[in-house]
Amino acid sequence: MKQVLKAVLVCLVVGAAVLVVWAVASRPDSPEPPRPLPDTAVMVHGRPTTCSELFGQPCDFGLQSAFNRWGPGLGPFVDSGVLGPYAERIGFVASAKLSLDACALSHTTGKTVLEFVEQAQRQHPDAGSPELFPFWNRTRQTLCPLVTRTVDDGTASGEGDAASLVAGDTVLVPVEFRRVAGLALVDRRGAGCFCVGAGRVADR
């Protein structure tokens, strides 16, 4: 009888150990957090300024990435007045944050102005769509224009930089956007639409 009980006890212990090993092995790996980005200093109003210095607190990965990429153009863009009276009311820092948010979302596949408005209103509950549309529209025209190269059959082949375009390329560009880095772009859609228009790069 003792032999049977001992055998049962051994089986239970072995079975429990197997279950623990199986549970640990089958658990999905936790995604590694993104590596911290350098808090790069860019010129803002004539002074080297980092993301954390501009916004008064450490920037998360998304904001730091946007700042490192488009930060050099923030000063002239926000100060140009194209963002409208709401930007003047909330000031440079808040307008710069909304502009970088718009850039980051517009360069993320599947994100539209609706996601931008929803995100912006969490920071600025008093802002309506008319106040926020200029941030979405103007950033994509000036601060962070999205240029997508397409092939002859009209299918997109991926986002590209303006400098890599050659004469005859078909591109998708924000409406009202006429030139990218000296290349003339022809817009086939009407002005005022928050969408993209198709065009061809003309000879330089």
C-alpha cells in the first residue's frame, strides 16, 4: 500500500512540474520596450533646445522621435501664423506639441484626422474640429509633408523622400501642396479637402 501511495505521490509531483514547465514555455514573450531615443537638441528660436527642455518634462518615445525628426522646422512653422488664432491663444509650446502629434499620426499607416482630433481633445478639451484641422492640414503641407511614390499601375510602393523623386514619378501629396524640395507637383483635387491628391513630378 505504501508503495502505491509513494508511486502516486511521485506521479503527482512530476505532473505538477511538467505543468509548470509547460506554462512557462508557452507564455508569450513580452515585447521589449523600445530603446530610449537621444534627447537631441535642435535650434528653436535661435537656441539649442531638447524635447524635454521645450515641453518641460521627459518626452515619451513617440514624441521624442517626432521631435528629433521634425523639430528643426518647428520654430519657423509655428511662428508663421498658418495654424490660426487657436494656436496663438494656446502659445508656442502647446502648438508645437499638437504639430508634432499631427506629424506622427499622419506618418502612421491607417491614422486619419479623426484620430488626431480625438487625441488632441484629450489635451485640449476646449478645442473643436475647426480649431484642430489647421494643425493636421498645415503640418502635412509644410512641416512634415507625406510623399508616397507609386508605380505605373497606380499601386503605392511606399513612402519616399522628396529628394529621391525623379521626373515622371507619380506621387500622392497633400492637397494644396504644390512644391516639395524644388520639385513641381500638380494637384488634381480641389483645395480645402483634408485628403491626398495625385500628381506627377515635373522636370526640374
